[in-house]
Amino acid sequence: MALTDEVKSQIQQGYRDVLAGKGIRARYGQRLMIAEIARYMGDITENDGQRTSAPATCVVEAGTGTGKTLGYLIAAIPVARALGKTLVISTATVALQDQIIRKDLPDLKKHTSLEFTWTLAKGRGRYLCMSRLESRLHDEGNGDSDTMPLFLLDEKREQEPGTREFFEEMLGQYGSRTWDGDRDHWPTTIPDDIWRQVTTDHRQCTNRHCSYFDNCAFFDARKGLETADVVVANHDLVLADLALGGGAILPEPENALYVFDEAHHLPDKALNHFAASVPLNSTRQWLKQLSQALGKIQPWLAPTTMAGKTVDKVSEASRALDHCLARVHELALTSVEWEFTDERRPAQWRYPEGELPEPMLALAEETRAATAALVRHLGTISDELQKAFDERKDHELDRETAEAWFPVMGSFHARAEDQSRLWAAWCDNAPPPREGERPKNPPPARWAVRQRWEHAEDITLYSSPVLADNLLYSRLWSRAFGAVLTSATLTALGRFDRLRSRAGLPEESRYLVVPSSFRYGEMATVEVPPMDALPTDTEAFTASLVKRLPELWAAEKATLVLFTARRQMIAVRDRLAPDHPGLITTQDDMSKGEVLRHHCERVDAGKPSVLFGVASFAEGIDLPGRYLDHVIITRLPFSVPDDPIEASLAEWVTSRGGNPFMEITVPDASIKLVQAVGRLLRTESDTGRVSILDRRIVSRRYGQLLLDALPPFRRVIG
């Protein structure tokens, strides 16, 4: 569809209106972004609503101060409405999601004549399940009920304070509609172990057959999805929807225009989503719980019924799987040279090139078959229980039994399915390349982690893709009507190559770096002061930090010190805190919001404040103006060397004749360094300085690349 004059006019007028309404001036970079996104979407060709042009994405890097959110909203909403597509905006963080829902979209609606509706999309697990809440209260009141307690699987139940009163309050608030059943809207934080008791997933939910379906928090929230012009989601929910085939939770990709904000997180989110793990001993304990549940359900199922007959098959499959897991554990324990570098930390073993030894591969195949049998038989019982909800037909089971047991069996079924993903991944060996041929894609990373406690130990097996490129291309880019990716940090060392390879972006994709409105050279300096040691000597460098940091933060009121290792952060804090009472706050001292609030209160009171943080504070905090005037980066943010996915990727790059340090490690460090530096300047009136204490940035060959990728601050090299 070429952009019509009407759509162009809507975009232009909408932009003028929102600028006037909010009393802000137009930004050159923002105008470029609006034009590029509108042009990209207008160039998509279609026939009867189906995209006919080749898959392509629009990638826009736009730094702090550009006004990215307004840029993509003002461009995409009129185009999406003209095309009859749903605009799906996906973020990596709840904070940005809330900002878009509560501030940006209402502002746009208020100040422009654009007609559009919006809704927030969350997964089922964020909403109250009334059926589970009722059963929880029923179970609490009756002690050991005749039917299976729905919460047999919940751990540490006896330690929950005021359980009944809490759940009764929850019921009252939802019943009176003072609470909408959304976990995030409850006035206080609900601990995970308590929330699990009153929510559900797609395996335990009976949907329209549930007696609470017409009063369901999740389905009430879903109603808005079908009619909204704009759906605000997050990367995890988009990936979960794609894993279910697309269109199960969100609009089908073919009928959606996506905007991925904070898009640099998407490849890692995809890897996490398609990874799998199985804790061996914990799974054997879980199988014992399944055995207990089968003993309690059996009296309720006539032995002549399909469900009754299947109970014995589940028991048999469970025993076979337990036997397999015991042998896998023994083999993993004895065939690997476990090295515990620290008694408090687990030991890890990675299988080189993802190849399992023959004995382990044979056992994995056997365990895969046993898990598949358990999944199949649990699925049969769940299906039989679900049939009892259909009141139009006669059934072998009564509805009361089905309502009590369906969530329980659904939970076991979902857990078994999760287990099967790991065994399928461990047994999926791609054919080796022909002689002289290089493998096109890296093999999956496979590894094991052994943990030891005072009276127990466990070995967890893991598998993960090394790159998300094929997964994202096949499930998302090739199907989506269109997609925009934006963030302040999408290039690495000034190029989009790393993102393109990690995210599998289509060949026809277009790329734009929006110039910043900041006058970096006038606003800030980047300094590399002298240091007594390099970070490669941990003890000496820690001592050097203890000596230098007070000298560096003495001149400013508000300082952020960023570490790459939590242990070093704590060690430095412990040695400095006694001489600087009340000055230092670490991100572990309290919740993130409380840490930032405490910092700002000290600054407002005219007192100096120093924040110590690690990776999450290098990206996810916003302290404008006087709340931050000095960012100290203790060391270059290179990846942890024992990360099994990174190590597997490096191994594959090396096998192809590449240099993993220069192709992966340095570009990834560049992105993290730019993000960390980006904490300093948040508005056009901010000033300050950045100190980098890792002298490798001036003493190593790659250091110049990292320096040149930073914004053009004035440089002061000591």
C-alpha cells in the first residue's frame, strides 16, 4: 500500500497537534523516525489483506531524547488503521509498558484527533483464577478434603502467614470489583508461592466449561484484544504466542504490525524462551507427588472407564521415567569431572560442540520415550476429565470430580510436557556436514549444573539454541505483516551486523540511525584516569577501586558506580562503607524503586549519594538532572567466560575460522558500554562526566573501537 494523502495528512496533523498540545518542540531525529516508519509500512504490498512483498523489518536506532515512543505511535497508528491491521507494541520491561499505557497513548488521544483504542495484553498467569481461589478457600476450611487438594504441589504451605484471611480479602476485593484480578494491580506485592495457588495456565484452565467463565479476570481482559487498534504486550508474551502457533493470545502475525521497543533484548528473550531444563532429583520427587495424586484419584475413577484404565498406565510410565532419571543422574555424576571452585557456587559442565557421549545419548533417548509416554497418558486423563464439563452429553465422570481433578492433572501434564522439551532437544542431532562443508548453523548448547546443599544435591540438565535467528525468522519475520525494531542501542561498533545475525532479520530489512539532539561535546566528558591495576587481577583491582573511588566521587553530589560482578561490588562496599557512613547504597539493599527514591531524597536534601549497581542498573534506571552527574564504570562489560551459550557460540565461530572475541565479545561489550554511558544524559539540559576505570580501553587494540562507539563526549585520558 503506498501511503495515501489522507494517511500522510493524519500523521502530519497528528504530530503538529501533539507538539502544540504538550508544548514541546519538534525534534529532527523524531521527524526522521516518523518518516522512515511510515514509508516502510506504506511500502508493504498486499492482496486481500495478505502481505505479498518479501519479509522485511524496519530497524531504527534512536538515542535518549529522541522521543521514540511518540515517533512510532504517530507514524504507525494511522497506517495500521488504514491497512486494517492491529498494531502490537512489545516492550522488554514492565516500566515501559506502563508508561505507554498510562502516559503516551492517553497523551496522543488527548492532544490529537486520531481515533484509536488500546488495551494491555498479559499472560494468563498474571490473572486470578476464581475456580482455584474458591478451591483454595474450600480446602483451607475442610482440612483434608475427600477430593484431591488442588494445592498438593504447592511448597511451604505451612509457612504462609494469614493464608485464609488473605484469600478471603482477595475474594472480597474481586467480588466487589475494587480489584480486577490482575496481579500487578493488587496494592502490595504477592509472593510467587502464594500467587501460584490462585492462578492457572492453559493446561489447567477449562475455558468455557468453567462455572466462572462469565466472571473470569483473564477472559474479561482478553475481550479488549479482539477490538483494540493498539495492543501493548511484552517480548515474552509475543514469543509465547508464537510458540503456540501465533494468534492464540495475540492477533495472528499475518494481521499484525509489530513495534518492538527495547528491541536489543529480543534475541536473548527468544533464546530463553526456547531453552529447556530438567532437574533430575527434583523431578524424581515430583514423580512421587504424582504417585500420591494417582492414589487419591483412583477411588473416584471406575476401573472400567477410560480415565480409570489410564491411571495404571500413568503409574507404569512414571516408574519407568523414575528409573531412567536415576540412571541419568548416576551417569552424569560419574562421567563428568565436576570442579567446585567455591563451595557456595554450583559446578558446571558443558558438552563440547553440544555432542553427548554415546552412553548419555542412549540414556537420553530412553528417557525421552518414557517422558513421551507419561505425557501421552496424562493427556488422556486430562481429556477425559475435560469431557465431563460438557453438559450436553452423558459422561463416565461426574462434573464435581472433574472440577476437582482437572487442574491437578493439567498441572502434571504441563510439567511433563516441559520435561519432554529438554529430552527432545538432547536427542535432536542434526546430520554432520559433508566433508569440507562448514555447518550452516551452530549446534545447540548442552550443559549440566551440579548443586550441593547441606543435606541434598541435584544435577540439572540444560539445552538452548545458540542463536535465535532461525526461530525468529521462521516464526515471526516471515509471517508478520510488518515489524519495526527500535532502541537506543541496536548497533555494535557502529554497525547493525550483530543484531542482524542474532535476530535473523530478513535480507530486505532497512536500517536507520537517528542523529541525537544532544550536544555531547558540550554536555559531558569521558575520562580514563590512572589506575594501579587491571581488572584481570581481581584482588589488586579491588584494592585499587577502594583507593580511587572516594577521590573520584568527591567532586559530585550524585554518582552511579557500575560493577560487572556482584561479589566485587559487595567487597568494595564493605571496605568503603565504614569510612563513608550513609553515603553508599547498593542495588541489593532494598527494592529498585526504594533504592532510587532513597538516592533522590539524599540529593534533594543537599547530601551526596553514591549508588553501587550491576548490569540491571547499567540499563534500567532514569536519573535526570541533578540526580546523576557522574557515572563510574569499573570495568569493561565483557560476557562471563563460563556462560555455556556464549562459549558454544565462540566454539562454533572458531570452527569456521573466525575470531569470537572480535566478532562476538567486543561488539556485545560495546552495546553494554553504550547503555551504561547512556545513564548520564537523560535530557538536553543534563551535564556530567563518565569515568572508565578499566585501562584496557586505552591499552588494548580493541579499546579504540569501544571508545569510538561511544557518544562524542570530550575525552580526558589520564
